[in-house]
Amino acid sequence: MNTIPFGPRNPPEDPLLAKAAELPKDVAPPHDLWPGIAARLGEVEKPAARPFRWPLALAAGVLVASVSALLTWSLVRAPEGPVPSTQVAKTTPEPVPTDIVPVKYGPNSGLSAKDFGARDELLRQFRGRFASLKPETRAAIAKNLAIMQTAADEIDAALAKDPASGMLKGMLVGTYKQELQLYSTVVTAGDGLTRRI
Amino acid sequence: MPAGRVDSSAELVMRACRGDVGAFEDLYRQHVGRVYGLCLRMTGQPESAEDLTQDTFVSAWRSLPGYEGRSSFSTWLHRIAVNAVLAKRRSPQGRNEVSMTDELGEQMEFEADAPMDEATPIDVERAIAGLPPGARDIVVLHGIYGYSHEEAAEMLGVAVGTCKAQLHRARHLMRARMGEERAT
Amino acid sequence: MSIRNVCLAAATLAALAAPSLAGAETSPNGQPIMKHVNVAPDATVEVSNVQGRVEVATWDKNEVELVAELESPKDELEFEANERYVRISVERPNGKYRHDDDDEDDATLTLRVPKGIRLIADTVSADIAVSGLRGEQKLESVSGEVQTQAFDAPVRATSVSGEVSVVGNGGKATVSTENVSGSTTVGGIRGDYHGEVVSGEIRATVAAAQKIELNSVSGDIEIKAELTPTSRVNMESVSGTLTLKIKPPVNAEFDVESFSGDIDSCLGPKAHSTSKYTPGSELNYTQGNGGARVEMQTLSGEISICDR
């Protein structure tokens, strides 16, 4: 693969960014948010019972350094009650989507119900395939549909101010076409049987 | 804190994983400032920032078993917070909020205010708050919280080049906001 | 592959004589399955795979040779062929599109084909790697990487989240790439290039460019181009950065417009605001003798133009 020597020139250290770095990282909320959080914790599933997994070397270091402190801490602070039994459950920091939200186009888009009718059929087939893709692929698709949604919203807001702009209308149509192309690629991928007579 | 207590996050996370709400409250108190600070600066709205901070910690509680220590707990919380902010922007309510601070409106505000003579921390905060969302996100993550371009891009779900471009744009806009000379 | 092309392929199949070789095979012992068929030098070869890899290389024989390695005993290899048409497909019956967490078995298809065949390859997550093929290519994957070379015949390379790479060899192929979140790299091509991304990046070098059309939603596009007097360049983004570097001397008309992003050009005059009350700016001028035409538009991204 050729390496194309592109890339922006690295700008010198920017004084504005240096000032931003000096801003306090911590900002205290106006009032204590814990009561609201605690109330909601009671409504959600508790963390899974499987052992907390920590990189082995780090776990060893933490264990050696913290055994005595843990004993001290347990004497100082009474436990919150018996440790509840928990269910084994698969949870991930970021939920993997099992469905997608198609892009919504604003009132200034100029796209009609007829345009979306073509998309509906494609979506029906797409959803059948989407759920069976790898989790990371589903996540990538969902993220990019969100990016397209942001784009559609920005264009629609701009069209509200300049409804005659051919540039903006072209961009919106382009975004819609890219959305359709995404669905189409997934629908037809790896599907040799569809080409049988 | 009790005498002799060492790195609390690791122990607290382990205990919270076992359902210890008290340990999780301690984690909250240790990290709420950074989470709220990030949510506040990314949204520019204190009320939204409070809701998103709560959402972040509730999500973190649910997702604790998935935390494997590859990044610091603070960074992991920030990832959850960023996702919460972006999800809210995508929601119908969030879209309405974004449209009220669209780029056009903010740019008009830049033109209306008089430039500042000195860049005080308040000036910098105000300049960041006045940025459009994409540029603001990268200034908050990279400029304030020190994440690399690659980390910020991954958290925001955009390409690294987009982050760099947004940062470049943010510098221009902030300089205009604060009355400094535009770079050529 | 677009729905239209799938219908076209089905119609093509319908018009053919009965295939001389057909059937489904599995590989219960994990042994490679080998197929061999004589074909016309400009035959069409279609390859379809779910997970694993598709590798296509060329040779001087008018023959298609396939070596299929199926790790999963559940995978079936479909092979149909006659002199004008070869179809190869890996099927996973009973939920062939189902991705299970423990279903990591790959299917590797290695082909050798005549240089002039027309190749259609599509996969779900399998990578596609093609080398030395002079005929028309349509390569598509959802999450696999797509790598190929371009000569004189049209090349279309698409991936949703995988990387796309097209390396030119001095020919005049029309190259088309589509990518959603993966990165696209195109180098050493001449002639026409059409590229689309959503959030991924495009890095391209085009010599003797004729028609360049590049579209992005939020991804960045950087292109180095050598313009001719008849070149037509159109670059558009919603929020992505557009960077155009033109090999000097530059002779072109520029029509550049941004709704709210910045325009930075080291050629000609500076961009000017379109209105006192809006952030938009535009740049319209002729550099040198004109001839080529460059149009660049963005909603909120940045545009950068230079000759170095």
C-alpha cells in the first residue's frame, strides 16, 4: 500500500490551549447529586457476581499494597449490609445496538414520503441483516448513522436560514444517498444465494 | 480518609463490583467533579450537566464488571460521560437544544461582543462555551482534560483528522471571541 | 454491491447455459477444497464470502483455480462454472448471517485467474485482496478490508467499516470508493476518481486528473492532484475538512463556498464573507490560465487549497 505523505503541519504550542489546560479539571456541581443517583441505583441491576477482572500484574500489586489498608478501612466503615446475591449477566460499558434509528430529515429537506418509501423497503431488509453482524460492526454502523443524523440536522438548520441554497440541498440529498448506500451494502453483502435464479 | 489507606479507586471498584453501594458512593465523591466538569463544558448548560452526571454514574454502576483497568477509572467514567452527552444531543430534545445554539447564532454572538483585553480563565471558559458543539468537544477533551487526538477521536466517534480540524477551527473561533489576531 | 447490480447479476445468470460444474461441498476434515475450470480470458468471476478472506491473484493461463479452506464444518462451498461465468460462494446454512460469539471460524478463498477477467467480490467481514487484475472490479465488504490495484478497467471498492486501498499502476482506470467509517487510501491513479465517506478519511493522489468527485459527511478528505486543462474537481463535505494540494503550475478556476467553516487558500485572494451577519465565506477566482475547474463546498468544515 502506498504511503501518501499527507498530514497537516503540526502547529506550534498554542497559548489558548495552554490556558485551557490550566482550567480546573474538577467543577463541583451546585448541589449534591448522590441522593438522585442512589435512588436510581435501586432500580437497576446490580453489578454481576463474576469476579472483578484486573490485569494480573496490576492486581498483584494492588493486592500487596492494599491488604492492610483494606483491613483498616473495614474497621472504620461499617458495611452497608449483607452483600446481596447477584445474577450473572453480560454487561458492557457501551451497549451494542441491536437495531438502528434511520436518519430523520427535517422540514426543510424537501424529501417526500415517496422518497422515504424506497428507503422503508431497504430498511426492512437491512434490519434482518443488521442484528446478525458482529457487535463492533453494528456499533460502527450505529455511530455513523448518528453522524449522518447530526449532518442532516445541521443542514436542515442552515436551510431554514437559506432555503434557496442549492449547495445545502445537494448536501442533504448526498447525505440521504449515503444512508441508502450503507443499508444497501449490508443487505447485499456475502449473499451469493440472492444471485441464484 | 483513614490513615494508611492507599489507592482507593482500585479497592473501591472491587468492592462496588460486589454490590457495595457505599464504595460506589466514595467513587462518586472522588470523581464527580471531573465528570460534572466535563458534562458542563461539553453541554454549556448546568442543568443538563447535572442530569448527565447522574446518568453517567448510574451507567457506570451497571457497567462496572466491564471495567478491566485498561484505562484509569477516571478516563473510563469520562468515556461513559461523553457517550451520555452525545446520546442526549441525538435525542429529539437534545436536537432542539442544539438548534437553539446553532453555529449561526453563536457566530452572531461573537460579532456582537466587545473583545477582551486579557484572557482570564473566565474568558477562556466563556470562549469555549461559545464554540459550536464539534469544536467545543475537542477543546474540552484535548485542551482541558488532556486526552490525545487519538483518544478524543475514539471517544467522540470521529476520525483523528476531524478532531485536528475541529481544534484548528476552535482556535480561530476562540481568538475571534477573545479579540486576538487571527492566525494566517 | 448495489441492488441494481445484484439484479443485473441474476439476469446474467438466467441468460447463461447450464453450468458445467455445480454443487455444494463441505470440508468436514478441514482439508482444502480445490477447484479448477477453463474459462475465457474475459470471463466473469463472482466470489461471495462471509468471514475470513478472499485473495485473488492472476496468472497467464485461461483457467480459474480455487483453493478453499473452510475452518467450520458447517460452511458450504458453492461452485458453479462454465466458460463465461464462475460463481463461488461460501454459505452458512441455518443462520448463515448469524454471528455468534464463539463462531470465529474463517473461510479462506484463494483464487488464481486470467488477468482480463471481470471480478465481483462481496463479503460480510472477510477481507478482500486482489493483485494484478486488469479487468473490471467490483469489490464490496461490510467490515472487511478491501485492497486492490487499478490499471485501465473500472474499479469500485466499498467497505462500511473496513479500510479501502487502491493502488494505481499508471493506467487510466475510473476508480470509485465508498467507505462509511473506515479509511480510504488511493494512490498513483490517473483519470477519474469518485470517493465517498461518512466519517472515515480519504487520502488520494491523482495524476492527470480528469474528473474528481469527493463527498464526505464528517470525514476528512485530503487529495493531491495534477490538473489538466479539462480537469473537473468537485469536493463537498458537511463538516469534514477538505484539503486540496495541486501540483504546480496551477491553471484553474476556483469556486469555493462555505456556509460556516473557514476557507484557507495560499493561492490567489483571501476568502471573503458572504454576509456581515452570517459566518459564510466564498472564494471565486482564476489562477493562471484557468482551464481546469475546481468546486469545493462545505457546511461547517474547513477548506484548504494550496500548491505545495
